[in-house]
Amino acid sequence: QVQLVESGGGLVQPGGSLRLSCAASRIIFSIYTMGWYRQAPGKQRELVAAITTNGSTNYADSVKGRFTISRDNAKNTVSLQMNSLKPEDTAVYYCNARLIQSISPGPYWGQGTQVTVSS
């Protein structure tokens, strides 16, 4: 019931920054939670950051102070500003959404965007 498209991934040096963006196919105030997960090769997918309709945020301990999640309701997007990137941040990053509805609330996933942090 919602399609998510990520962009902004790429190759960056340690200490650098990237900004990821996720565009949703519906107005995001109808989405209870939007967030970012990541999955490195051979590892489980893990929560990076999430934001609810009222602006509450949640971050993984490993990214607190470095990453910031935000939303732009006018553009139906959620973004992840990633600063002070480390090699261990290398992963495929996935946009996630849970809808404000009882039937088929999700989760829904984007196709993923690769982030590589390397010298």
C-alpha cells in the first residue's frame, strides 16, 4: 500500500558525510513510523533510526550523535543525515514504513541503497 524509493547512497571516505533520502508513494502523515535499517554482508538487518508522525525519534546506540533522521511532509520524504562515517557503517540501507491502519500496516521496505565507507 506504499512504495518506498531510496537514494543518496555511495562511496565516502571515513569521517565523511552522506544524506540518504526515501520517497514515499503516499502522504507520510498517514505513515506511523518511517525509518532506516541497514544490513551488512553476512549480518542481520538492524534498525539505524526511526521517526514517528509526532516527531519522536529512535537511534541505534552505534549511530547516536552522528546520524540524524528527519521528515519533509510536503515532499513525502524522510532523510538520514550521516556524519562522521566509519567503515563499520558500510551496509545496504533500507527505508521502512509502518502505516496508520489496522489492516496491512506493514512493514514496507524500499529496495535499498548501498553505503560504502572506505579509504
